[in-house]
Amino acid sequence: MAVSILIVEDDRNIRELLQLYLEKEGYAVTIAEDGGQGMTKFRAIKPDLVLLDVMMPVMDGWTVCKTIRSESNTPVIMLTAKGETDDKVNGLRSGADDYVTKPFEMRELIARIEAVLRRTENGVAEKKPRRLVFDKLVIDMEAFELQIDGKKVDAPPKEMELLFYLASSPNRVYTRNQLLDEVWGFDYFGDSRTVDVHVKRLREKLENVSDQWSLRTVWGVGYKFEVL
């Protein structure tokens, strides 16, 4: 049975283009023109994944996402014309699994959809804790806050996501390509050193905080969050 996707998008051209490409990829597609219609169709068809625009009439995407998350663990990818960090953080705080900034390449969007679905079981998002606590370290993805030694520390979305992903599986080693695929949400076609840059910035924040855990390099392989 085909994976079902609900597109909630008020721009007719984008909506129809998405429907065309996704149906060509073999997905079963339902469309909604605003947030209110989106919620009605979501409850009626119970899709496997939702593509959700942010700026819409009746009900904006953040409100729709929060409502969906209060009722279901269905994965949500937000589509936004805004690229500011605050807007991305708002989307993630609302419960979104990923976000794509317009204009986007269809190849990238398809890859992001596939990556999100890979992290689900039979199209239903796995229930995993969104708050991790270690000695002098709290990674709270619900509030989107990083606390180090009792103090809130500012961290960009990708740093938060990378640290949370590594710390969710302590002592497991991940390659750079695995991290790019899972954290960045699609198969990255550029320079894998972007992972190194984010790890370096995280280490600057985490250095000498605790002797019970560390962000370690496994030479020739990748990285792990080591708990002693």
C-alpha cells in the first residue's frame, strides 16, 4: 500500500507541483488549501506524513503542527519561506520532524521525506524521549534548550539536533555520512566537514564540564557521545 502524504499549502502552484512530483514517486497524495482544511483532512485520512506550510489562512502551520502533535506522532515536515533561526526553532518546538526553506529543490525534498520515513515504523513516528539528562548537561528538545552546568546556553538548531542525536545512543559511533543523513535530514551532497565544524562548536561549549561523559572523535570513523 502506498505511503500517504497530506500537503497543506495555500499556494496553488506549489501545491500542484508537489502533488505532481510526489505522485510520480509513488506516494498517495491528499491536498488542503489552508490550516483548517488541513486538520479536517488529517483527521479523516490519517496520513503517514504531512508537508505543512507555515504562513496560511484560517490556521497557521505552527498551530496546525502543535494540534497534530497533540493528537498523533505522524511525522511533519514544515515548508517555510523564512530562513531565520527563530522560525526554524519555532517549527521544531511545535513538534516538526524537519523543515525545508523555500525555494527548495524537489530532489532534496524527496530525500528529506525518505529520511524522515526511515526514522519511523510503518509510517508512525517512534515515541522517543525528547529530553536527555546527564551530569551537568540537559538537552531538552521539547523546550529547545541546552543547559550546561545549570545554565541555559544558546545553541543553533543543528548543533542541538546533532548533540541530541549522538547523546540518544550513548557510546555508539556514527560516521559523518550517517550524521549528515540523519541529522541534516537528507543525503548530503556537499562537504562532510560540516559535521566537523558543528562538533568543534559543540566542544567549545562542553569542554571540561563533566568527567562522566564526552563528545569524542573515533579516528578514521566518526564521532560518539561517550558515557563513562
